[in-house]
Amino acid sequence: MEQAKTKNNAYYRLLTRKMILTIIMVSLTPMILVSSIILYQYHTSYHEKVQAHLNELVLKHKQNIDNFLKEKLADIRFLAETFCFDELKEASFLQDRLEMLQQSFGPVFVDLGVVTSQGLQVAYAGPFRLGKALYFEADWFKKAMQTRYFISDVFLGLRGLPHFIVAVKDNWMGEPFILRATIDFVAFNDFVKNVRIGETGFAYILNRDGNFQTKPFFDIAPKKRPYREFLKIEEDDPQKVHIVEKADDSGKKIIYVAAFLKNGDWLLVYQQNHRDAYLDLNRTIIVAITIIVFGAIGIVFAALFLSKRMVNRIAMADHEKEMMNKQIVETGKLASVGKLAAGIAHEINNPVAIMVEEAGWIKDLLEEEEFHKSENLEEFERALKQIKTQGQRCKEITHKLLSFARKTDSRIQETQINDLVKELVALSEQRAKYSKITIHTNLENNLPITYLAQSEMQQILLNLINNSVDAMEITGGELTITTYSEGDGIGIEVSDNGRGIPEANLSRIFEPFFTTKPVGKGTGLGLSICYGIIQKIGGQIEVESVIDSGTTFHIRLPVKGPPER
């Protein structure tokens, strides 16, 4: 005996180890594969999203800056084309035009000047003393004389402050002249610096020589080699945005996004640390990896717990199997006891019936006048009443013995199915409520009365209700009981939206000892007993079920009259 027990323990330990390894492998492998694929796709998608966002951001800002420059040039062009040289060369008139521009656009326009083809500024309006200034040798003047419209690079000039010129060339009496305006560098610089994303993202403008046209948000040194070469820009497409990821001198990875301005003369550059740009992505990856690690740990612990629990249940099932074999033997004995109980009940019933009848006869005798004067009359009546009470009690006991022996209970009685359903619903509502299950009834009025054993009908309906509640115990749901007339019979439907019964099990659910419930929660006899009772009274029971949709039991009962007496 001890050796067999040791052997069984070794078998269960080996089974536990195999189950743990199987659960871990089956659970972790798909989780790691799926997580890796999802993270890779998310990384790619997020990378494309960031680049698309930066592309759109720089392109939009490029358009805003180009529009800003075009608007300022259009304002000066309007003055040059609207007023003649004689009007513009008047200092007071030019001052009025400057004030008008500043009122309309703010301090963007610093000053205005009219310059002859010899480079002499013949009229000036502004805060500096630049009247009669000579620009013949100025680089911007030489370039402005070669084209109709001109926007210079940022330079210091005579005033010693960074600024750039917007100039329009026009003719008066066959002689060209230039109307120029100085654009405030601070306002323009703030306009460009407005592009800020994260902690390290900022924008600046370079000219063709790689010189800054705006002051960067952070102090950075221009590259020794041209920025076109550094950013690998090989074409001058004014609408294209170039995105490059490179490491700086300190080894940090930087994202550069560049687009041309002013017909290719300027280059708008936005840069941001790679880590800053993809901060949310990195955080998501860290969170995902953390979840995966904790998930893996959870799977390992769950594998240990479930494997031990399942092996314990297997051991219990094996033990219960042994016990069942013993119970089969006991069942044979019980059948013999049932036959003996039936015989005893019949044997006792007859003497008890005679005793009750004799007691009734004696009571009739006591009604005669000669016994009325007896001093013990009341005692006789009390004794007869006690005999009748105990006789009735014996009759009930023998009836129960017969019910046990014949596997039946109760007598045939007049039964209203609707009343029976209402009683059972009231009985089951409390348990259903705790399981978040709602019970609905759809009872047909004026349902025919039938005669059957109410306790058997209660057993059938209660069993079906309990099965439905068990099916929805975890998830909750709805249980509907419907009654209706069906030809010469009564129809009953018990329907739930629980987990359903697999198709492979539908043909077996009425078999004795077949159950899908955990060990200890079901005997596999409930539906078998229901089927037997319904067949006995001449009815029918059918089942329909869809996985994850629910189960419906259809019962058809014949309408029977009162039993013959």
C-alpha cells in the first residue's frame, strides 16, 4: 500500500513538471512573437508619423516665412508703383508712408529710403541718421540694381545692427532708382524661432554661404563644410523637405529637417535631438517591455499554480473514481434496501389502515348515549385522536418509503404551470442576483391546467434554471422563461445567453453521469433525471445551443385530465 502511494506521488510530480513546461512554452512563445511584431510595426509607424509631422511642420513654416517676405516686398512694390520719384524723394512724404506701414504691420518696417542709380540715398525716413548715405559699394545695392525685386541677406551695414533689405527698382524719366525698406531683425528672428517642439527642437535660417540669417535658440557653431553637403541636399527643389538623421560631434543623434526659402537663397533648418523627438516611442517601448516581463513572470507563477491545481484535481478525480467504484457496490445494496423498504411499507400500510378504521368505529360508538355519562369520555376521545394522528403520520412515512423505492415523489395534482414558474423564479432570484443575472418571464395568460406531480415538475424547472445560472455565473447575463399553448399541449422554454454547449456534447447531455462541470459541482444526473421524468409523463425535451450565444431548452407537456379514482 505504501509503495503504491509513493509510486503515485512520483507520477503526479512528473506530470506537474511536464504541465508547467508546456504551459510556459505555449504561453510565452506566442506572446513574445506577437509582442515583437507589434513593437516593430509600432516603431516603424511612429517613426513615419514623426517624420511626416516634422515634414508638414517645416513645410508650413517655410510657406509662412516665404509669404512674410513676399508680403513685405509687395508692400514696398505698391509704394514704388503708386507714387512717383518726385513724391517719394520728399522726406516728409516718405515719413508719412513709413508711419502708415508701421500702423498696419507694427514695427516690422524699421525705415524707408530712396536711392539713385549712383548709390546716393536722396530721401530717408527712420530712426537713424542715414540721409545722403552712399551705398554705391554696398553688396546689396549692386545686386538690387541687377534685378527688379530684391531681398538681401542679413548684414550689419552702416548702423552696426543685424538687418536685411527689401528693395524694388523702378524708373523715373529714364533713370532707375531704388525704393528700399529695412526689416526689423528681432521681429523676423522671433517669427522663425516660433517653431519649438519638445525640449531640444528649434529652427534657424542659413544663406548659401552657411551664415546664420537668424539667431538660433541654442548656441551652435556652423559646420566647417557647406550645409548642403552636410545635409546631403543634391537638388534645389523649393517644395521638397529634406530629412537627415546624423550624429553630432558629441555623438548625439540629431534629426535635421531642411527646406529652401527665397528661391533657394536661404535654407530653413529645423533640428531636434533624436531621443527628444522619439521620447513617447521610447517610453512606450519601455512600458511594453516592462509589461511583457511582468506578464512572463505572471505566466510562470500561473503555470506553477494551475499545474499544481490541475494535478491535484486529477489526483482527486482518480480518488473519486475509486470511491465511485465503491459506490456502485453500495448502489446495488441500496437497490436491495429499496425493495425491502417497498415490502415493509406495504406490510405496515395495511395494519395502520385497519387501526385508523377501528379508531373511527370506536369514535362512532362513543357517540351513543350510554357512553356520554362515562367519566373517561374525554380521555377516550383524546386517545382516539392521538391514534388517528399517529396513524396518519405512519401513512405519510410509508408513502415516502414507497416514493424512495419507486424513484417517484408526490401525487398527481391539478397544476398551473405559470404559478409553478413564478414560485421557482422567486426561489432562484436571490442566487441569480448575486451572479448579476436577470430572470425574465414571458408567461401566456389562460394557460391550460394540467395534472401531474408538482414536485417532479419543480425538479425539472429548478434543474434547468440552476444549469443556466451556472453557465452565466462568472459573466452574468439574462435568463428567460416562456410558457405558451402548443396545440393540445403546453410549451415551456428556458433560455439563457451564457457560454453555450459545444456541438460535440449536445448529443450526450441527457446521458447519466455526463457533465462538463468541475469535479464536485455536478453529478451528471440532473438532465438525465429531467429527461426520464418528461418521458414518463409523455412529454418531450429538446435543446438548442450556440457557443458564446446561449442555450435554450424546449419542453412540451401534454395536457392531462384528473386521474381516475
